[in-house]
Amino acid sequence: MSRQPPGRRTDYRYFNAITTRWMDNDVFQHVNNVNYFSFFDTAVTYYEMTEKVVGMFEGPVHCVVAEVACRYHSSLAFPDRVLVGIRVAHIGRSSVRYEIAVFRNDEDVAAAEGHFVHVFVERGSQKPVPIPDESRGILERIRAAG
């Protein structure tokens, strides 16, 4: 099975800078795989908060994670600087699929890539609800071309 080559910075629409921490390294002296999921969650949540996709702590609707995956291309290690790029790959009735890339320092090629599916739910019942039109419009701004 052949692997798709790593993406480049120009493939992504929105970026969030994150600094690695000493505690992110594992016994193999690189950032442990679980931290990449934290990078994904931080970048997506930061986007949703700052662009007002949903009210994180108030309002009738918020998002929950339904699926997350990651492919690793090269290692990160403290004290690397990380730039996380995101784009919207698909907007459904009640969910959005973000594609995410982690870039090391000033490198143009992704060290890791994955996806993150958020489902819009009613805050009280946690049942899926249609994505509000205003939120849909905000998500369209970073939708991948094609």
C-alpha cells in the first residue's frame, strides 16, 4: 500500500502556533503521539472560539468530537515550534470534518496530518442538530478547494 505524500503549508487555510513543552517528549526523545491529538484539538477549538463558530460555554449548541485520526511523517521534539494548519474538508447536516497538519518549525512539509470530526449538538440533550447557517458560513471560509 502506498502512502500519500505529506501536505504542504499552502494546502491549509488557517493556522495556530503552539510551542512544544519538555513534558511532551517521551522516552524515545520525541513528542509522544498522544500530543498530536492535543495539537489538533487546540487548533480546531481555537478556530471555533475566535471565529465564533459556536459558543463554547454558552448558547444552545456546541460541538463534540466524533472521530479523530493521525498519520505521522516525521518526528517533533522539544523545543520545536509547531504550526498547526486546518481546513474544512466536508460540511454535513450536523457535522464538519476538519483536515489538520502539524508543521515543525519553519518546514513547509507536514510532520503529521489527520482529521477531526466535530458534531454540532444541542447543549442539554447532546443530540445532533443541524449546523446553524451562520456557523456554516464561517466554516465555508476555510473549506478546501476542489
